[in-house]
Amino acid sequence: MLIIPPGIKPHVPLAEAQAAHLGSLTDEWHILADLSFADLVLWVLAEAEQQFYAVAQIRPATGPTVLEDDIVGQVLAYDPTNLVTKAFQTGQIQQTSENEVHPGAPIDVWAIPLMVAGQCWGVLQRHGDQLGIRVPGELEDHYLVVADQLADMAWRGVFPDQGHRKLSGMSPRVGEGLLTLDENGVVDYATPNAVSAFRKLGLTSDLVGESVVPLALNLIARPEKPVDTSLAAHFRSPRSDEVELDNGESSVFLHILPLTNAQGRLGTLVVLRDTTELRQRERQLVTKDATIREIHHRVKNNLQTVSALLRLQVRRMKSSEAVTALNEAMARVQSIAVVHEILSYSMTGAVDFDGVADRLLPLTSDFAVAGGRVVARRQGSFGEVPAEVATSLALVMTELCTNAVEHGLATGTGELVVEAARSGDGWLCMTIIDNGSGLPEGFRIDDPARASLGLSIVTTLLQDLRGDFALEPNPDGVGARAVVNIPL
């Protein structure tokens, strides 16, 4: 979709189809700008004000810019004497090399009405320097021929094609490599960069004169992979398409555009990019990501081993205080292990903390007194939490849930609810509610007489997270709640 700058949008109401078409044009128009060595400006009419607004602009990567200033947002009067209005009124491409647009400069200016189903949905203005800085040659001449074909297609409303879809990757620029094919798919022109890209794939012959599909199939053929029978369809498609040629060592990304005139298809334009280095980096990142996930998996296994050793130690302890301390330590280790287990499956480096909470809550029943039953549940959603926050948050939740069961639900029976909510300003609020005996009269968190290891851990972790928490009675007077706020 075309993104209209905020200051312009109120003046240019666009129908959905019109906005989609113009947005698709701005996805692809860098090709036209580079081929024509020209600056492009998109004008849209605000009928209520009888003015044109410049809603988008692009400069060529192949030559000097003519429009040094950004003119997006400028207004052009609906005046029959100017080129844009003439194109809009007549529905025909207008051209001038006079100095009315750029006084004192030898500039060619075209105004191309963008006609769709007989209606002009905008005007594409093309500003090209007649002198330029490039010495005319075969490449420059070929660029200009294709540029005129694309301009004609834009005028007829078929560039971009109807139903255009945005490329899955970044569209290559013309300077990275370009081929033109005739109506039979035979290469009739190739830029030096395009030849170099195909050389990396293993090309040893001339590229011009080769039928591109059998050539490409031969270059990417690998014994371990089946033949890609869909490749020909990409080049025959009546719509723009994309395909990547990869032989395992080198790769080339192709952006394929059909070239047509009013009578039918003329041939095919292929803009390409050598993506060998990019794919190598991607493979390195995949390997690195797999290594990180394996590390998380091994850390989880080691922590589970520590937890099992603590459990064995608990069975040998005679002191009830020692048993409680080891159980609490075991819960802390298990909470960290759960985070690492989920990280070992994560592809984003973030943790779906709802899964962590749902894994940790059942552990709280282990701290209920003999014969007691604690029902623990989650309400609301934490969403995804950054990995660097998840471990500390899991420990905070474990400590506060343990504290609620051991002290608030000292009878061993009751309900524990963990509520999660995110605010619009990026804060996460976690509230742990129990329906137990409530807080002692005159309770204060900062009272040294009531200091505990668990609350000390919570305080320290929340300081690192730049968060805060409070312990307070429930509004209905039954039980207590711990309210934690963390900036994300």
C-alpha cells in the first residue's frame, strides 16, 4: 500500500484499489528510475481542492539527480498550461524539453498518466538530465529502450501488473545485473554484472543468445536434488515473479518482469542480484542459532540434574527447616530450567512467557502442607518476553508464588491466581493473588524483622529489571496480593 505522508493524507483521499495500485508502483518504480537515469515524482489529484500533491519521489542510482530537494508534500495547481495537468486531462503521455520546469537546465520532462480502466489514478513525472554524466554506450541505450517500454506499460496500467504482490526479498537494483529476453526466452542483452553473476554459477559460454531456462537448469543441477520443473513457469508468467538460482555454492536472485505493448508480450526483463554472500551469511546465522538453542538445551539438562540431586538430598534430611530450604532452592533451579527449555525451541530469542507460567504454577502445590490442596491458575497473557528478562521474571514469580503458598495459604488449601496484563506504554503487570489468611497486622516489606531470603531475591531481581513490587491486602479483605510492574 502507498504510504501517504501524514501532512498530505487529509488532502488526498484514495480509494482502496487506487492506493493499492499506486503503492505497488512505488514498490517497483526504482527500476524505471534507474533505467531512465531520471528522478520520478508521483502526483495525485485532490479533486476538492483542484490541486495535485506530490506523494512520493525517487532518485536514480545510475546517474545524477535532477531534483536535489525533496518535493514530497509540494502542491501543483490544476492549471491546463502545466505538463501534469495536460497529462491528467488528455490521458496521454506529455513531454517537453523546454525550460518551463527547470529554467536554464537542459532537462527532459515526461508526464505519464497512470491509466487504469479508462481512469487516471495519478501522474508519474519523469525528470531526466539530457547531458548527464555517463558516456552513451550500448548499456545506456539499452536501458533507455527498456525504460520507454516500462513507461508505456505504466501509462496503460499494466506496470505494475494487476494483482501485484510485493517481493519476498528486497528488489534488486538495475545496476546489480540486468537481462532482457525475447518472446522465446532467449537472452538478447546482458549487463556485465549479470554475466559475472552467472559466471559464479558456472557459466563458461556467452550468455547472450542462450535460452535462459535450459541454461539455468543446467547451472543449478545437483545430483541430490530433483529438477525444478517450475522454472519455465516463472519466466512465462504474465505477472512479475521471482526465483532464486542456487547450485549449493553460488546463488542469484531474479526479479522477472514481463514486457508488453498494446498488441501483446514483447519479451521479459530480468533484474538480478548475486546473493551468494547473503546466503552464506544466512547459513552461518542458522548454524549459530542452532548452536545457541543446543546450549540452552544443555543448560536445561544440567539444571534438571542439579534439581534431581537436591531432591535426593531432601530425602536424607531430618531437619524440617533444611527440607524447606532445599525445596525452595529446587523450585528456583526448576524455574530457570523451564526458561532455558523454552528458549531451546525459540527461533526469535524471546520467550512465550505464558508457557513458562503454566509450567511453573503446578510446582507451587509442592509447598502446600500435608493434606492440603492448592489450585493455581493463570489469568491474562504475558505475551513474549525478551530472553534477558524471562529468567529473572520466572524467579520472581516462583518466589512470590512460594511465599503465597507457604504463608498466605498456610492451612494448605486455597486458590492462587497469577494475573498478567500489558499496558499501552510498554509495562508488564503481574499480580499474584491468594485467598489465604492475608498479611499480618502492621506488615511492611522493609521491616528487617520480617526480611526473608525469598523477598530479598525478588527485590534484587526487580532492581536489575528496573521494576517494582508491593504486597497488599486484597480489596475484599480476604487474602493478599503481590503486584509486580516491569518495563519491557
